[in-house]
Amino acid sequence: MKDKGQYYVLKEKAVPDVLLRVVEAKRLLESGRISSVQEATEKVGISRSSFYKYKDDIFPFHDTAKGKTITMVIQLDDEPGLLSVVLQIVAEFHANILTIHQSIPINGIASLTLSVEVLPETGDVAEMVASIEEQGGVHYVKILGRE
């Protein structure tokens, strides 16, 4: 039997359009600019039944991340200073580094496992991850989990 409490972290491009529209409808309702579910669902182009079916199961990653621990794996080139750049990005977003583990580089590539605590003052976690991914020498960033 499948665990109904299991969570997945996906990049936006992997999320079906209807779920992204549910998130947008929820955002409109929370902003106060729209006061009814009917109006919000019409505005984003989904049915009310789709909204109610998924509204409790989809949320932007950064909305509930505060006070949580995020563990990610980063594959990066073995270049002097690159780890420092990654750690500087985490510091700039005001996240607290809990653990760092870097493998011994093989063929010039190392794997870094990084656990960070997301604090109330931490910036948008999705932006932090994207900023790390954009660095030259970083091959990929994968979020392993969130507690």
C-alpha cells in the first residue's frame, strides 16, 4: 500500500499545469485581491473541483520551509574556491549551515552534501538553489529532503 503522506520535491517544469494554476489561485485568494474560489479559479482557468481536489496537496516550496532543515547534494568541479562560493551563497541568503560533507573528487568532480537550516530571516530557498546551480563548475543541485 502506498504511503499517502509521502512528499516529493519537483522543479517547476515537472509540475502539471493544473497544479501550478491551483497554486496561483491560492495566491490570489491569500492576497485578498480576489475573495471567492469561483472568481480565483475562473481567473486562472481551472475548475473549482480541480482547485478543491489539489489545494491541500500543492504549495510553493518556500512557503513552508521556514524553520526546516533542507539537505541537498551538489555535484561540482574540483576547483579551488568553488566550495567557498557555494557556502557564500548560503550565507547571503541567511541560511544556517548544519553539516557539510564533500567526497574525494573522482575525475575532477566532487559530490557535496549540504544540510542547511532555513531561518525566519532566510531568503527564498528556491532562489538560493537556483543561484547555486548557476555557478560555473556546478553540475547540478538536487534536494534530497526537507524536515
